Amino acid sequence: MTPAPLITFEGIDGSGKSTQARRLAEHLQARGLDPVLTREPGGSPGAEEIRALLLTGDPARWSAETEILLFTAARRDHLEKTIEPALAAGRPVVCDRFADSTRIYQGATRGDLRAVVDDLHARIIAREPDLTFVIDMDPAEALTRGLARRSGEDRFEEMGLPFQETLRHGFLALAHDHPERCILIDGNRPEAQVATEIAARAESVLNL
């Protein structure tokens, strides 16, 4: 297997990323590996505190610039405390969202800030995933699913359907621009069918 890969899941809100990340981690564990399942924003105590600031409250609570700084701070703590120690120990990391989400949510949809996101990422994070699954799904259905969860972390869902549609186009462009690590997955299918494809693709890429 590729040494200690960082595997990320991306997509719009309600697309099933969290579920599929968990299922892939379970699959890797069943194959005898010892994966770390984590998420962003969050994944470490400090980053989880920042998560509460980012995902709750009024949709207009933060400007896009402030969000970029908060997400980057959370990601740096997550990298230092969770991701890098796991990879160094030879444990695969499966992460629900990573830097690509900031590139799309703040860099591409809330102002022309992609260069700012990329510059901060290069300076502060300097790490890309080894494999990224981009789950594509109908924005209207995904939004309905996301709001139905009533998780209390609905700040981005509450920005509405046009925002989710813009996000979808951003993620599709991301997958197109980075074919060396991104695999586009059709999320408009039963959960088990999606999980089976992801497991097969992961095994192929990682030489399991």
C-alpha cells in the first residue's frame, strides 16, 4: 500500500461525505489497517472549538476573509495534532473535508479570493491529499437532506440553494483540474452502492 495515505472526501453539504468517509475507514479497518477517521473543521481539540465558531450562528456572521483565516488556523492545529502524527505512525487518515473545501467555499464562491486561499495554504499547511473523493449530488436533494439533519451546524446550508449550486460547479471544476488525485463519484445512488465503488477505487489506487 502507498505509505500512510491522506484520503479526503469533498462535496456540497448533504452529499453523503461523512457517511462515505466512515464507511471507507471501516472498510480499511476490515482489511487489517488502522485508519484514523477525522473531519474538518475539527479533528483536534483546538480545531473543534473553531468549528463551533464557523458552523453555527447567522450566515452573515463572518466575512469570507475571516472564514479563510479561521479555517486555516483550525487546519493547522488539525495537521499538527492529528494528521501528521497518524501518518508518521503509518496509519492511513480518512478526512471528511480538507483544504479543497476552503478553496471552493471561500475562495471560489464568496469573492475572488482563491489566490489568498492558495497562498495561505502553501505557507501554513503545505500538504495535499494523496487521494480525494469528490461526491457529486443534485444540490436541491442534498440541501433538503442537509437541513433535515437539524445538526445545529447549518450555517452554510442556510445560505440557500443558489449557493449550493455554485459550490457544486466549483467541486466539479476541482475534480477536472486535479485528475491525478481526485475521483468524481456519483452520489445520486444508494449509500451501499456508492460505498462499494469508493472501496474498490481506493483499493486500486492504494494498491491494497
